[in-house]
Amino acid sequence: MIKDTSVIVLDDEVNILHSLKRAFQGEPFGLFTTTIPEEAIAVLQKENIKVVVSDQKMPGTNGVEFLRRVREIKPDVLRILFTGHADIQIAEDAINEGAVYRFIHKPWKDEDLKNVLRDAFKHFDLMTENKRLFTLTQQQNKELEFKNQQLQQLIDKQIEFTSTVSHELRTPLAAMKMAVDIIISRNVSMKMTVEEIQYLNIAKSNIDRLRRLVDDILDLSKLKAGKEALLMQAYPIHDIVREVAATHAALAEVKGLHLNLDLDASVGNVVINPDKINQLLNNLVNNAVKFTSRGSITISSCLRKGDGVMEIAVTDTGSGIAPEDIPRLFQRFQQLGHLKDRVGGTGLGLAICKEIVSQHWGRIWVESEAGKGSAFRFALPVGTTQGVLPCLK
């Protein structure tokens, strides 16, 4: 079997070269031996050489100078120097400057030399693989950067399209709503029937729903694309909780629901965007009021000091959520179970909540049991106004 030449040995003593050929006859690699430096260089340039071994003292040249030439031609090839005791300092200097991988004392034992070469092969193969992986990583990073640029362009076009469509829809929707409101306000003078008024109220309700849908689509698109830069500030989050509770208190009272607050006094300022957290809490409390027929709704907070986070929960005694519906709860355009037949909505509220929490380095989840109510919880890092806040998982 013909072996690929992987090792070059340069030595001016022919007997040593013959001895090496016999010693390495059973090894899996090919060994090229020569007494002429230019022959060694010619083979180096032609073959896939991993290791070059050279004697230090030779007529007309020396091993260190020869191995420097090898490094200039093929820097990755490992270079080993044969030395006598008198040449140790020279060999150490060559190693320090990078011209030589290591040196071997003369005389040597065949097994020791074999082990040195085996280690050199492993080292060479490891360097080659690392170089290949580095090149591959660079190439993949360039491809990923290019794809990210393409994706960003698509996102920009989507945002531009969504904004344009939203703007074009808002104007006629506003005109339609105004027209319906005017007609309803004049129902007495126009002597409309109860049925006609019902139709107008249905039209008004659907116009309002379309307007909310347009607003939610635009809002979610901006959040997911990161186009809406959030100004973060240290803010008393309980002020937002109380404001949201006051907003929904009247509707809760009309439905006979108790709206309770259970706030942890140790929760102070939290680094947030107040408007977005207000929107988040309004969505959660609004859902709780809509989906609860009797009982109560509780907004609670607590400080998890060990984790450096605070948690807010909106808990209701409503209809609850079936286990099979929970995994898709925060997806877009999801109105789950039988609730979609009873309560109108855009199906984007919880998806928007998820994006808001994500942009606050937090997480949101739900604990629910069908027929027994739900608890929507979100946790945010307390943090400070300085530095990077942790990402919760």
C-alpha cells in the first residue's frame, strides 16, 4: 500500500536516515528522507506535509535556518529539530521565536521519536480543524449577516405596508363611525324602529372592533420589528396598577365583580416604559373583566428578592382556559374555546402583552384551570437605570 508522504526528515548522515526508514516502516504515514535541503523544500511544496524534522548541524547550513525557510513556505507545518547537548540553547531560542515546534536530543529512542511524531500529527490535525471551523464560521457569519439584512428589509417593507394600510383604513372608519353616531343620536326625530337602531348599534360595534384591530396590528408590528424604541425609566409600578384598577372599576361593579388590590409594599420603582406597562395591565385586566361572570378579580404584586425580580398577577374567578389551549394563548389572532362566541376581540391583545414583556427583559405566563379561573402573571427584573438588565427565562 502506497502511503501519503506526511513527514520530511533532513539529516546529513545517511545511516541515520536509513535507520529512521526502518523504524517507521510500520507507521501509517509516509516518510521522505534526504541529505539535501533543496530536495526537502521541493517535496514540501509538492506534498501535503504535516511535520518536518531537521538535524541542527549540517554542512553549509543548520537546522534552525532550514526550519525558518519551512515556516515561510508553509507556516502550519510543524517543525522539529534534532540537537546535541551543545545545541540546547539554540533550540530553546528557536522555540521561543516560533521557528521550531520542539526539539529532540541525540541519540533518541525510536519509540520516543514515534510518540513525538504522533503528538505532532494530533496537534497539526487539531490546528487544521480549528482553522477549517474558523473559516466556516466566518463564512456562515457573512451569510447570516446577509440574510439578516434581507430579513430587515422585509420587516421594513412590512412595517411600511402595515402603516400605510392602517392609515388608509383609519380615515374611512372614522367617517363611518361619525355617520353612524349622528344617525343614532337623531333616532327620535327620524322615528327609527327598534330593529333599525339594533342594526346601527351592530354596525357601530363592528366599526369599533375594526378600529381596534387596525390599531393592534400596527402596534404589534412595531413591537415585533423593534421599530418602537421604548424609553425606560425608574417608575413606581404600583401607581400604574392603581390607575388601571380605577379605569376598570366601574365596569367590574356593573357586572357585580369585586376588583381587589393586593400589593407588596416592598415593590418600589421598576425600570419600565410606563405607557407600555399601562397597556399591558389594561389588556390583562380588561380580559379578566370580560371573561368573569361572577366572583372577583385581584391584581397582586410581590418582590422575589432572591431572583432580583418583581411579579404582578391578574387573577380572576372566570371560566378558565382548557389545558390544550394554553400553548397557543399568546399567539396572534387566537380567541380560544367557546369564549370567542361570547366576547368580541381582535385576538392580538395577549400577543401584544408578550412582546411588551419581552422588550422589558421579562417573561409572561398563565396558570389556569377550566371552570375555575385564571392567573396571568408577568415578571420583570427590578434592576436600575444603569447597565444591562438580565433576561428572565
